[in-house]
Amino acid sequence: MDDKASLWPRAGASEKIDFTNRVGKSMSTLSPNLDSRYFMRCLEEVANIGDTKDLTMSDMVRTYVSLQGSRSGDSE
């Protein structure tokens, strides 16, 4: 979780799947939408396209959880 998000594009497929599976399992208790597919999609989009600067994987996960919470609140 303390690794830099900028390393994500160079990680192997098995490392990416393992990470998103672990995060998805722990975060899905907050919301069923916070599954491994959600985190994989977010990380692929942002880390491969955006400039993550000094953000860690933990920073990214917290941001994605917050974004999902905002979306859930909008629909209620």
C-alpha cells in the first residue's frame, strides 16, 4: 500500500490481480460496488493515463473509496 502509484503500469498482471483482489475483499464490506473490478478499472485508468506524482497506492484507494461514496450519496 505504500508503493508509489506511478509503479502500477510496470507491475505484472498477477501482482495487479492480487492487489485489487485484496483491496476489493476488504473494501466490499463498505459497499458491494467496491470490488476488485472497480479498483482495477480505476487504477488502470488513472495510473496509466494520469500523473500520480508522489501518490501511494493507499492514497489512490482512499480516493476511489471516497469517489464511490460520493456517487452512492448522489443517488439516494
